[in-house]
Amino acid sequence: MTDTSTSPRSFALPPEQVQWFTEARFGIFIHWGVYAVAGRHEWLKTRERLTTEQYQAYLDHFEADRYDPAQWARAARQAGARYMVVTSKHHDGFCLWGSQLTDYTAMQTPAGRDLLRPLLDAFRNEGLRVGLYHSLIDWHHPEFPVDSLHPQRDDEAFRLAEQGRDIRKYAAYLHGQVRELLSEYGKIDILWFDFSYPKWNHGYAWSQGKGREDWQAEALLAAARELQPHILMNNRADLPADFVTPEQQQPMTRLMEGDRPVIWESCVTMGTSGSWTYSPDEQYLSSEDLVKLLIDVVSKGGNLLLNVAPDARGQLPEPVLDRLVGIGRWMDLHGASIYGSGPADLPAATDCRYTSKPGRLYVHILSWPLGFLHLPGLAGKVQFARFLHDHSQVLYQEIDASRTDDPEHVDNVVPSVLPGTLSLKLPRRRPDVLVPVVELFLHD
């Protein structure tokens, strides 16, 4: 169990080394492994209580015969992503690369080759930064102790026979694999660990969770920084690091620690099932839904890491490609409101989200109003307004709601608008983009 009696060491890099990440705002997550053969869930092995022998069927039929990492990278870049994170190893212990520390790798499947290196190279060639998701958990390793998450937790005979497993030996293996990846696979920009659970036993009284002491996390993160001093790391090794990772959710407001903004990244699935792996029955969010999600995340100071799940042959499903194209079309016209932008210091108008950068405020209109869009608190602060998609001017007027002697004012503008409101005069027809954005040029 993790010792929480003393404050853990923080591995946070200085702000200037994290700036690229907070400016990028949009990344692509890739979950790919032998679980794609099953087409149900990446936690398949534990959800269905499969033994190693039963799970072997998925390795035996993992061919990846239509794998085209250049296509994946091109699709991500055209969608507007600035970085990617891919599963080097998930909780099942299967390795996408030819690790020298185990034979439980892609090399021992019908695919017969290292699948990780060409993927990293392809994304770098498209100008994206690259990251590795690496599971701290390993249900295949013979020294990983059986706990409440283990696939064979309900097999009492197995559990009793395996009581002598030594987490220290597993930790040495974990460290060795991380060193292998950071030594032999070029510059890695992000190390995305998953995950710690020091207080979880899921109702199994005999089970203990696992945290920083089990992973020997301080030594692990220190070794990663020694090998690649620039690398960003998340907080899931049970130690403070560079960013926090809310999963399948959006914070209600900007995340703060006192007066200091917290660097955060929301990882979400494109599909509605909540599964991170490929499923032939998956239903997907629309491009508009995903763009709105990205906008909301950035308006609260976060990054969006959007998951895509290739099938067992190495193909991105057509609905996934379609969504990426839709996001890319919007980003191509509206990227200024996302890249390098962050929260605004005033509350957004109804059905809007604001992002900002020095001298600019971006008004994302999630629901199209009739005639006017009223922006409280902005009167006297704006010198020019335009739509971002075509740079056409947006007319506006500043409203003093206390005036009742101006018939034109009363007839054409809702008289209950608060003093200090800027009202944008919008066309009756909504622009033909997923989410219209008005760019406001602010006075110095």
C-alpha cells in the first residue's frame, strides 16, 4: 500500500517546458491491442475473468494486415491534433513493441513485427508530438499480485497458489520496460501512466490496492526524466507531475490550486459506449458534439485527448475518419480560438463559451440566437468584431439598459439587457459551420 504520511515528491516541470502542451490543446489517443480482436472492451480479460490460456486466442488471431500508420497520422493531423498518445502496453500486459524483457509482444502474433516504431515515426513525420500510454498494471506478468482487479480474483485456488508473488520483481520489470522505450524509440514527449488505486479493494477484503510505493514511482519518474528531461508525465503514478487527467468527464469550471491554474487534460472516447477499444457495434458522437466538447474543455483551461480505436486489422473505422474530417474542417477555419487560447476572465453569455488570448476574445455560439447576441460586461472594451470562419464584420452596439426614451432602442433591442452589455447583431441565418465563432478585437 502507498505511504501517505509524508508529502510526495513533485515531478512538475517549469511552465516554459509545458507551454507547448497548454498551447496545443488537442491530442489524439489511440487504444490498440489484441483486445481489438474481441471487439468488446479493452478490460475484456478481467471483465470476463479470462485466464492467460483463454486470452491467448486473441494474440493468435491478431494480424494487423491492413495497418497503415501513415494514414492514421495524416487523419490526426488533418483533424487539427497537435499530439498523440498510443498504448504501448495496456493492463493485459500485451506489448505493441518488440520488448526484450518479455515475449508477450506483437512480435509473437501473426502480425509478426514491432507495431510501435512505425507509428511513432509516422506521427512525427506529420509534425505531431508523440506520447506513450503505459499501463502500471499487468495481468499477464507472473509477479503482479492478484488483487481485486485481477482477472482471476474469484478463483480462490489460483489466488492461494499465487500468494508468493513479489511486486518488487514486477516493479523491476516495469522500470526496465520504461527505460527500454525511452532509450530506443526516439524523443517521447509524453509519458501517460495508468493507473494507481492505493485505497481500492472493490469489496474484496483480502485485496490491497496499488500505489506509488508498489510501482517505486519516485525512482520510475526520476529515471524517465533522466533519460528524457523534457518529457511530460501525468499524475496517475500516484505522484504530482505535469498534468492531471479527468477521464470521460469535463470539469464544471477552470481547475485551480489556490491562485495557480492546474494543467489538465480530459481524455474521452469518441464512441458512446465508454469503451476505449474497437467495437463493431459502437455508436459515435457527431463531429459537432466533439467540436463543442473541445471548445468547452479549452474554455476551462484544459486539453482534449480524443480517443480513436482501430480494428484488429489496423483500420480506423469509417465513422471515426468521418468525425476526424468534420473536426478538421472546423479547426482549419477556427483554430485561432483553440491553439494558444485559454479561459476568459468573465462569465460567458447564455449558450456560449469564451476562449481568449492577449487582445482577443473568441465567442463560440453553441445555440444560434434570433437577431442579437448580448454579451454582458463587454461594452466599451471592443474595437472590432468579425466571424472567424470568413472574417466578415459583425456589427454591434453598446446598450445602456437604463434608457427608455429611445424608440429605436426599445423596438429593436430587448430592454432588459443589463448596463455594460455589448450586443452583436447577427444574421438571421446561422453560418454553415459546426459552431460559429465571433472574434472580438479588444482595446488595449
